[in-house]
Amino acid sequence: MIVDKYNQRAKKINSLLCVGLDADFAKIPKQFLKKEFPQFEFNKWIIEETHEYAAAFKANIAFYEARGDRGIKELKQTMEYLHQKHPDIFLICDCKRADIGNTNQGYVDSLFDWYGFDAVTLHPYLGKEALLPFLDRKDKGCIILCRTSNPGAPEFQDLNVKHPMFDKTMTLWEIVAMKVKSDWNKNKNCMLVVGATYPKEMKKIRSLAGDITFLVPGIGTQGGDLKATIKAGLNSEGLGLIINSSRSIIFSSNPKKEAKKLCDEIQEYKGVF
């Protein structure tokens, strides 16, 4: 199972930390802007500063696509560097893709086979049939949006719905969690996005989804509670969380210090629960 790669790394370094490589060009320190490949050089520096604490790296593709072919080239350079220097670290593309099946095949070929990501974020709105090109890849991870961390998430995700598969009315995020566990996860390659800003909902999703791994945005700049997240989200193996932090680490004055600090806090709270 693809999640085994993440679990092995998490156990090896005793960390659930994912460092977000959100190389916003407007925020990259000036010394990197003078270089031929500024996003790549910045990423390489962040990787070397933080890799000893990182069980995963997550790249938000928007920050690279915004620069056209230059940004795409530098994301590809970043992935090649990670594959060469740190092949055991789990690599996530945050792109929230989903479309009809034949279009999704293009995304599969690009994200999994050309860039070489281990997993991608996907939204469930088009249903299982549309996502099959992703779900059929047993060797890759499908991270389905379930309860996202943004303040506007309740607008749709909290809607009460009666699904024909489940004989009761539930919120949309509950239905997503149950559908992924009971139907979409046949290849054991599904995960869920569950925001740290909603720990009560995370606890409920853990009860519905079993040991499925959660990608957890919202720690750091968004203000998610780390202790509450770990208490609500750990699975029966003491794993099951990929805790992402991006801006508060990579744009700090000392990324290594910030990554170590968060890793230490994760270890501390993980030991309590």
C-alpha cells in the first residue's frame, strides 16, 4: 500500500510533519531571486533545512503554474532533487484535481508519472466514476477533500443530506468519509483531507473512516490546535496524520528551528495520547 511509504518514514524519524513547499514567488527571500532558478533554489534550501524532521513534503502546484513554463520546470527540478536525495520522503501534490475520466487520465499521467508525486489531493464532487483513473492506481495515493480547513467550508460541507446508501441524514463531510471508506478505498490507496481547524469534526471522521490517513492542513498560520488535532485524529496504530505546515515554516527567519519545534510538539502530544 502506498500509505506504507509514509508510515515507514513517520516511524523512522518519529514525526508526522509535512512541510509545505508553497514557494510563493512574491515571498521568496531576495537572495534566491538573483539565481537562475529561484523557486528551485529556495525549495532546495528549505528541503535541506527541514528534511530531518519531515515525513512528507507537499507542493501546492498553483505557486508554480503561476509562473508558466518557468515554474513548471522548477517544480520538476524540485521533484527530481527529492527523488535523488530523499527518496523515502512521501511527496504530495496539492492540486485538488477532478474532472471527467478521460481528462483525469491526463492529470494522472502528469502528476504521478511525469512529476513523480506519491499522492494528490482530489475533490469528490464528480463522484467515483470520474475519479477512477486516480483510484485505479494502486501504487499512488488519492487524498479526497472531506472537511477542509478554510472558514467557508461549512457552506456546503455542513449541509444535511440523506444518501441512498446510508439510511439516515448526515452532513456532506460524513457521507464523503463513509463513501471513501466503504466504496472508494478498494485499493487501500485513499486518504482524506481533514482540517486542523475543526477538531470535533475530525474526531467524528476518525470514528467513521477507521484507520484511513488524514492530510491535515490548518496548523500554523491558520491557527489550528495541534494538541486537539492529535487527540482527535490519531488512528489505532498511533499514526494516521500528515500534519502540514507551510508558511509558518518556510517563510520564517529560521525554517530548521521552526520545523524542529513543530516536530517536537507533535512528538510530545503523540506521547500523551
